[in-house]
Amino acid sequence: MAGALRPRYMMVVLCFAATLVAYLERVAFSVAFTAAAIEQHLDQATKGGVLSAFYYGYALSQIPGGWAAAQYGGRRVLLCSFALWAVCSALTPARASPLLPVVVARALIGVAQGLIFPAIHTVLAQWTPPHEKSRAVSLVTSGMYMGAATAMLIIPTVVQAGGPRAVFLLMGALGAAWAGAWALLAREAPGSEATLQQGRTEALLALQMEALQAAEAGEGGHDKEASKQKGPAPGAIPWGGLLRSMAVWAIVVNNFTFHYAFYVLMNWLPTYFEQGLHAPLARMGAAATIPYLLMFLALNAGGVLADRLVGRHRVPLLTARKALNTVGFGVATVAFLLMTRFQTVSGAVACSSVALGACAFARAGFAVNHMDIAPRYAGVVMGVSNTAGTLAGVVGVAAAGMVLTTATDGSGDVTGWGAVFGLSATLVAAGAVFYIAFAKGEKFRSVSCEKGRW
């Protein structure tokens, strides 16, 4: 029994390490490029454009990543993703001028990292039983925040010692190291590849045999009508039904609002500390990691609480999802609105920590819901919703730069930073209301979905 459980836990641990390394790279670039931008006197709008280049590439590969993971397996797609972005990171130019090579490198890294989460959710859907999904997804996702915290702790020192180039080489080495570990240790889930394909082929043959028998009995017309009621062919993805489902859109909208708030803070918090509060990151030490550590703890706490509510206390699944989502986003809304009220390092750390921690807590609601309603299409729905989240990064990161440039270059202007954080608060609150109205807990049914009744 214990031996049978080990591969499952190994896959979860490896996926946790994948999200940790990927987000360590993202925050590391933000910190390193902040130093390069200050040295070369780039304005905030230009900096925001460079930072948002990652998300253009990231948006392009989300849905293809979900399709590829469904067709070829999450294990292969993850390996390709890490190999590609590790090489691109190591080749990223050290100087911010000229900008084009840096922008191209970031866009390519975005394309590569866009494959990660659809592939991971495909892997988790295959490896984890229903009563462990919230904890598994929460643990794996929390690797993002542990990676961000690690970056905030060590990367400022690396920048001081070796400059941005040392950061890019270090990230490339870490990505390559994870790819090597994954190639050696990762396994395919039982029945996930050859067995699944064989099952689809057998199901298709069975349908063809039924049609042949019906035709021989003179019931071809009836069979044709019945086949319509059976929905899509085995292995097909019911795109129309998925995109018409308001339950899917509840996940998509909340993914957008969460990532808008998260990406704005992840990319601009170093600037807020450095230029808004005049607090160099290298001198802040562990204080700069607190927001991401709290996200790590809150997300895992939310996952454990969700599983206990559903499993031990028999709370309806949808009620548990909505409760965690609403509480998390409600607290985050208040914290974002208070960000500029306390113009001190301790105040900024406290408010950003509560805001990000509460957003992470909410992920135990919306971010697991696609595995409730569409376990068969988990990677696909994740790809669609993560595309929306990526567009939030494109819009939010660039828009924040333009707002701050207008407000005296973001140099501590309360109006500029207040507008940036206030918009995040508004979107998070709106997402919570939308989720309450439209989220569902029952499993996706392709037949009724195709008819638009789900």
C-alpha cells in the first residue's frame, strides 16, 4: 500500500518544485530588471512594457498547452517547457538597452512557461483522488509563492554581487536542474497514455458496431438521432459547450481578477519599495518575503480547510468553494484599499501580505473548481482560464506603468499608487460577486452542455 502511494506523492512534490522554480524566475527577472532600468534611467511605462512582454507569450501557449497535455501527456509537455525557458533565460541579455532582445527573450520564456500549468493540472487530475485534490492543487500552486519569496530574499544580493547577468544564468541553471530531475523521476499515471488511447479506440469501435447493427435492423434513422444525444465522439473536446457554460466563465473571471491583482503586485512591489517608499530591497532582508510566505501558508490552509469541509463536515462542495472564494477576495479588497494609507515599509508589507494571502486563500475556491466540474477537460479549462489570467498580466502590468509615469514617474505619489491598488481591489470584489452568482459544483455533462443547458 505504501509503495503504491509513493509515486503519487512524488509527482505532487515534483510539480510543487516546478511552480517554485518557475515563479522564482519570474520574480528574479522583475528584481534584476528593476536594477537595470534604474541604472539606464528607463521610465516606468517603458519598464512596464518590457515586463508585460512575458505575458504576451504566456497568453499564446495556455490553450495549446492544455490541448498538448491532453494529447501527449503532461509529463512530456512539462519537460519541453522547462528545457525551453531555461535556455532562453540563460541567453537573456544583461543590459536593458537595446530593448528588443530583452523583450523577445521574455516573450519566449512566457511561451514556454505558459505550458506549465495546463500540463500540471492534467498530471494532477490523473494522479490525485477526489478527496485529495484541494490539498494537492493548493500545495502545488503554493510553490509559486515560495518561489517568489525565495527570489525576494536572495536575488537582490545576487544582483549586487554579479549584476542582472548572474541572475539570468542562475535561473537557467535551476530550470535545467528541474528538467533533469523530472526526466529521471516522473512517471506516467496508470492508464493515462496507452490505456486511455486504447479505451477511446474501443469506445469508438463500439459506437460503430452499434450503428452497423441498427442499420442492419432498419433503424438507421433512429440511431442517427440517438447519436446526437450522446454528445461528442470519444476523446473530442466540446469547445462550444465549455465556452457557453457560465460555470466555466465563473472560473475564468476569477482567474482574471486574481492574476490582475497578483501580477501587478508581483511586478511592481519591488518598485514600490525601491522608489515609492525609498527602501532598497537588499536592505529589507526577510521582510520582503513576508507577502509571498503568507500566500504559501494561506493557500495550503485553504486547501486543507476545503477538503475538511467537504469530506469530514459534509458541507456541499459548491457551498465550500463559494465560502472560501468570498472570504478570501473580501479580505483582499479591504487590504488593497489600505495599501497607500500606511506609507511605511511595515505598513506596505502588512497590507500587501494580507492582500496576497487572502487572494491565495480564495484559490481553494475558484482554482480547484475546474477539476470539480470538468475532470476530463481539466487541462483544457485550466488553459482557457489561465489565458484570461495571463491577459490580466498583459493589461495590468503595462497599465500600472502608464499610471505611475503619469503620476510623476511613480516617485511615491499617493494618487498614482492609490489608483493602481484601487483598481485591483475593484476587480477582486467584482470577481467574488460573479463567482457567487454563476459557480457550480456538479460534473460537466457534455450532452447537456452542447445544448447550452449547463
